[in-house]
Amino acid sequence: VDATYLSPHVNMAARMEAASRQFGVAVLMTEKFVELMSPEAQCCCRKLDVVTVKGSEVSMPIYTYDTYQNQIFPQLQAPKFSDLDLDKVLIQQAEDYDTYMWE
């Protein structure tokens, strides 16, 4: 096996493993990995951030797999006395965050 083929993949796996401790999650995955998962498994994945790893100039989304499936999360609600549609606001905020040029 050619080491030049394996090296970038091993390097990325090592960076994801180290970053999992920084994000405080058990599993950290790249978007490319999540795309290979079944639709059922993808439903349990949560996007954490968009990062640029050392040695790369390309930003990429990173995900975690919510392994504790019996967790209860608080229900988000739009502010009182507001006509905001919460789903649209959250989607727009996520898109704005993803496309923001961080300095």
C-alpha cells in the first residue's frame, strides 16, 4: 500500500480524534463520512461547527453522533409576542454562521 495514499487520511483521523476532546464529544466526523452513513444514522448526527484543520486551507463541517438516544432536550420556542417562525430563524442563523468570513 502506498503511504502517500494513506497519510492524508490517517492525518485527518488523528486530527478528528484530538478535536473530539476539545469539543467534549465521544465521536467526531467529517461531512464526507456522514454522507456515507445511512439516512437513519444521519438523523442522529448533529453539526457542531465549520473548521479548517491544520495542513488544509478548506473549511469543512464537523459532526457528532448523539449516542445517548434517550436524552431529553428543551423545546425551543420563539420569543413571546413575536411573529417569528422559529424554524426559519434557526435555519437562517445556521446559514449565516456557516457563510460568515471569520477573521
